Amino acid sequence: MTSPIERIVYRSDAVALSEGPIDVSGIVSTSVRNNAKRRVTGALALRDGTFVQVLEGDPEVLTALLETLEGDDRHRNVRVLARWPVQAQLFMGWAMALVDTRGLSAHHSKLLTQTGSGAQVTGVMIDLASARLGSMI
């Protein structure tokens, strides 16, 4: 029997801890290291001052991770859009993919940062992560 897997999708408001741009690469490198140990997969985007993240893994691990994220000073106003059980991880192989939102249409940008449901945001994120993978081949 396989362990249950859940997916969480959330948005939060990015907070710059110093002058200059937000250090997303530092967030991703720490996430890759920690998520790999926890068997968590997912993707992160920063668009128009909004973090958007999809996380997948064991429900208890995700609950603890969400509590950690809510206490992180690099963002505020964490809003969970959806949390649901899934059969498989869409982001398998990515402990944390940083997706490139440059060139995103106005419609998809609005879905990602403002109006999209958890499922819609997940769709945009998997498309962006897949495009990233395609550009690396």
C-alpha cells in the first residue's frame, strides 16, 4: 500500500528583507535540499510581488511545512487556495522547481496571482515547469 499524497496550493505576499530584489534562488536552494529529505515535490513562482507555490507530499509533512512557511519572514498573508488528496505527484523529480513567469499572458498572470483556483494555479504551474524542462533539453 502506498502512502497518501496531498497537494497544497497557496499564495502569499512577498516581503523584501533588504534593499534590492528578493533572493528567490536562496529560497529554492534551501527548499530543494529540505524537500528532497522529506520527499516533497513542487514549484514556486514569484510574480508581481506574489509568491505562488504548489507542494506535494505526505499530508503530515505538508502540515508541518505549511506551519513553517506561515512563520517565514520572507512573506506574509499566506492564503491556502486548495488542499486535496492526489494519486500521483505532478512535479515528480522537482524537489522545488522555480518557474519562469516572464512572457506569461495577462490572463494566466491574473489566474496565478489573483483569481485562479487551486486547480487552475496548478495547471499554470505545471505548464510553466514543463516549459522550463523543455528549454533545458
